[in-house]
Amino acid sequence: MTTTEARPSKLTPRGRATRERIIQAAAELIYEHGVQNTNNERIRLAAGVSGSQLTRHFPTKESLVRAVIAWRADTVIALHKIPQLGHLDTFASLRLWADSYIEREELCRGGCSYGSLAGEALKAAPSLRPDVADGFERWEDLFRAGLTAMRERGDLRPQADPDQLTHLLMAAFQGGMLLNQAADDVAPLRDALDAALAHVESFATHPVPHDDATGGEAP
Amino acid sequence: MTTTEARPSKLTPRGRATRERIIQAAAELIYEHGVQNTNNERIRLAAGVSGSQLTRHFPTKESLVRAVIAWRADTVIALHKIPQLGHLDTFASLRLWADSYIEREELCRGGCSYGSLAGEALKAAPSLRPDVADGFERWEDLFRAGLTAMRERGDLRPQADPDQLTHLLMAAFQGGMLLNQAADDVAPLRDALDAALAHVESFATHPVPHDDATGGEAP
């Protein structure tokens, strides 16, 4: 990839702030309306920048979408690093992660902020595929590390495959968010994540205690 | 919704054939390039129809996308009704269903033909949400019916919840297809479906035999 955009590392603090403001405005518009329905004019107005400022930072739409993909991935990954979730390396913290989406339906209305952008970007610009893949990989690394720690600690049996379980959790999450959005109902995500966590727990070396208020499946 | 498009039921056989040709051409272009990058001119050329023919059948882009959504759902549902898959009401037929995607990577390159369209349509036109939901529901009905039959027959324990297991299978499939597309690798879909099927099998009343050539997970 060669673009002529201003390198973020060479920007002044003020230039970096402007760049960040453009990315955030674009990310919000894209989440609401999709990539194709988000034009320069809308972004410019939302970010409060001039056309020439926009072009200097992002000479092409592709360069802007690329930056939005990385920003969305950074944002979703940061949400997984809050202290409450620990290192996603206990059954309780995985349950808490799932509940943080299931119990906040408003988070699900527009689909996964990263996944819905990923689907559209993959369709619109095949050249963005490596960027989309990078975001998913960095996100999945958090689960892979947590599940690996659980296996090394002996919470999960040696047969547990952190790669496979990570793919299950991420696929159930992404697919569940899409089905939620279509059904306008949180049941698909809740069901998919409950079942995915039950599968992870099937590798537990000791019975996993379930708080009745949040965990477990209805009889 | 009110549209002025020609009612398919009132069309002559020739009119119906033209309508079908437009839908198919649009569906293929949309799968390849996305909804927003598929304009009337491209559809007209691919379908070999005039502008006025296109407009008579589909006065708005939304009416055409609505027809493509229904057509894609019909097409994917028909693929699930081939004799080899039975009624998706045995462990073997569910395994065969999963393998039919896992073993044909070329089917996964552009993502799920229905799911990728669904994601884009939900973003671009909220008014299409009920149409998207209807397609998923009709598709899920096949799994729900198969799993319900398995429970009634005693292949699955009474605790198995066909609704929950259906949501798991569909979410793992949709999410797995998206992750495949991003990674350009079939591992996420394979891992997610293997794990989802293992969870379904955890409700089996008798051990499920695995053909080494297709089923089971690596040790």
C-alpha cells in the first residue's frame, strides 16, 4: 500500500487531535449509515474540519476507512481490558464478558461496531482485508491468551484447544450480533454465547459455580 | 410499505422470467461488490434488460434489494433441502451440513451469500430489517424442526433446547463465515462449527459415532 496521507507519527499534537477527530466522526457515521452512505461532506461537518484538512489527513476514502478499522479494533479491544474483566482468564470473567453485551441490548442495535464495519469493508474494498483480519486477530489474541492461561493453570483440561475455543467465542459473538440486529431481539446472542460458554466449561477440570442471577441455562 | 412495482403474481410468464433475471443479476453483483456499488446500469447490462423494464419491475433500489433478500433466502434454504441432508434431523446430517461448507472453501470467499447481504441491508435501509429477519427465521426453522424431531425421537435429551441450539448453529455459521472471509482461511468456520456440533452432541442420549474422515476434533 502506498498512500500520500500525513504520517500520524510526524504530526504535531494539534494535527494528531484533528486526525483523531476525523476518525471518530467517520467511525460514528459509518456505524450509523454504512461506509457507502458516509461521504466527505458529512464527515467534514461532523468533525468540524475543512475539506483541505480532511484531504491532507486522508487523501482517499480507503485510507480513512483503513484508519477507522484500526480505531474500531483499538476501541473494542480497550473495552476488553477493563479491570472487571481481568484477563479473560477465568470462567467468571468470560461470563461477565458475555453478560456485558447480553444485558445491554442498546449495544447490539447496530450490530457489532467492528464486525458490521468488517463485513462492509471486505465487500467494498478487498484491499482492506488484511486490515480487517489484523483487528480480528488482535481481538482474538485476548481470548487465546486467557484460555491458554486457564489451561496452563489446570482450570481447563489439556484437551481444550485455545485456538478452537477462541474461534467459537468470536464466531458466536459476531453471528449472534448479526442475528440480534435482524431480529431486533437479544435472544440469538444470548443463546449463542450461553451455549459457547457451556462448551468452554465442558473442558473444566472442576465444576464451574454458576451465579443463578447471571449464569447457567434455563432448565 | 407501499411500492408501485409490478406484482409478480400478475405477471405473464415472460414478465416473470424477466423479473427473475433481474433479481439474479442483481444478487450476483451485490454479492461481489455490495449493495451500494451495484447501480442500475450494471444490473441492466448483466440482466440484458432496458432501463424501463428494470424500473417497471423495481421502481426503487429498495424494492429490488428486498426481492434479492427474499431470493437469497429461498436459494440458501433450497440448498438445505437436498436429499443428502435429510431433514437436518440426525447428528450425521448436521455434520454433513457443516462439512459441505468447511470442505468447499470457495463457498466461503465472499462470506455467507445471505449473511453478508443481511449485514449491509440492515445498515443501509432500516426499513429492510423485517425482510432480513424473515429470511433468517425461515432458514432457522429448518434447524429448529430437525432438532425438535431429534428430541422427540429421543436422540437428544429433554434438556436440549432446539431454539437455543438453532441460534448457536446459525450464529457460529454466520460469525465463522465472516471470520473466514477476513482471515482468508477456513479455520474459524471449521473450529466454530466443530465446537457447536460438539455442544449439540453433548445432549445426545447415546454416544455419537464419528467417521474419522470427516468428524471429530484433532486430539
